[in-house]
Amino acid sequence: RLATPLIFAALGGIFSERSGVINIGLEGMMVAGTFGAYLGASLTQNVFGGVAGGLLAGALLGWFFAFLCIRFRADQVVLGTAVNIFALGLTSFFFRAMYRAGIPATMPSFDRWPIPGLARIPVLGEIFFDQVPLVYLAYVLVPLMTWVLFRTTWGLKLRGVGEYPLAASTAGINVFRMRYLAVTLSGAMAGLGGAFLSIGELSSYAEGLVSGRGFIALAAVIFGGWHPLRASLACLLFGTADALQLRLQGMGLPIPYEFLLMFPYVLTLVTFVFFAGKASSPASLGKPYSEK
């Protein structure tokens, strides 16, 4: 459960970075998705309205990010940082305004959907097959995205744009269109991860709900070598670290809980240190493209 929002965001990051665009803004897109899900679920009083709101909010912010870094060739790292700050400030402003207006922070949320038969398997059944439907969606998206990236013509075009955009353009591929689509899809997936935090795990919205998970997802993308399956396994590792610190807090160990809260983030930093320089990224990652 704790790995699922990371998986959605990491899959989105792979879409963007396979096209050659560094998406540091995954954190901000998850924040937008969290608020969009709250807004959608509150307006429709339906969890699927919340999912649609999260997807739409993430996709809009992804498109905005793509417009600035593709159309104006802005520095992708700096712009991604700005997107994170912008999303956090904007959602906080609107949430506080809505709260003062009397709109409650609670909303509909998903119930668990146990899979008949499989949910009764000892230990594994409760972990994998007694979850909310968005967890099952993650099970489907990982192999589906792997197939799309490595077994379809569209996936080949996407990887070609990220490796050698000039050659891709010469072959008749619209580099700008592919990058716009990839980054917008990246935002939508990150928004879905944010939506999971508010309507999949909780039934309310709170500021700071994402708490750096976008950066952890980015670490999982690098750790997984920009491959959906390996990145998802990395997300499971980080989710396990998060679950472990929660369990340790519950055991009442004589350790300040602040140190336990640090554990997933320390693991993320260690991952960056040991794998960021060794991973083979797309050749044109972070390089603006121009037809001139």
C-alpha cells in the first residue's frame, strides 16, 4: 500500500525521462493530484470523481511544465523545482480558502476490494489481494507500460526521441509532440499517485500529505534504470522502509521517532549516491531540442 503512490509517480517519471525531459516536478504534480482528488471527490461525492480530479490536476501541471521547458527551452531542473514550489503554494492557498468557507477536509475514499480466494492466502493474501482497487491498477500498469515501451512502435519512438531526437525527427517523428505527450502523461500518473494518498489511504486532505514522495519516486526511476519493472521493485523497497519505520514506532523502542521518520529518506539519499552515477540514462536526457 505504501509503495503504490510511488509506483504511479515513478511510472510517470519514466514516461517523461524516456522522452528526454528530466521531471524534477514529480513532487509538485503529486501535490496537485492530491488536491485535485480532494476537490473532485468533494464536488462529485464519488471516489472515481476524485480519481478523475487527481489525473486532471497532474496532467494540467505536467502540460504546463512541458510547455515551458519544450516551447521556451527553460532549464528543466530549475523549472521542475519551481513547479514543486508553485504546486505547494497554490494548493495550500485554495485549501485554506475552502476550509475557511466551511468546506470540510473529509471526502469519500475507496474501500478494500478483497479478491475472492486469493485474499485468504496466509500473509500474502492480506498484503497483495486485500487492497483498494488503485493497488490492483498498479499491478496492471507495470507490465502494460513495460510492453508499451519495449514492444510497440510508439514506445520505440518515445525511446528514440530520448536517445537521439535529431535522428528521430529525420525519421519523421514529431519530437515536440512526443515530449509534450510524455510529460503530460507523466503529470497524470504522478497526479494519480497523489490521488491515492488522499482517497486511497485516507478519506481527508491535509497539507504536506506528499512529504517528499515525488523525490523518492525519482530516486526509484534512477535506481531502476528507467525500466518500469525494476523501478517498481525499487518503490517496493522504499515502501518497505516506510512501513518498517511505522512498525518500529509502534514497538515503543527507546529511539526518538524523528530518527525513525528519517529512514526512508536516508535510504533515498544512499540510493542516489551509489546508483545515480552508475545508471545509464537516456542519452538526450535534460537536453533541450531545437530544429534549428
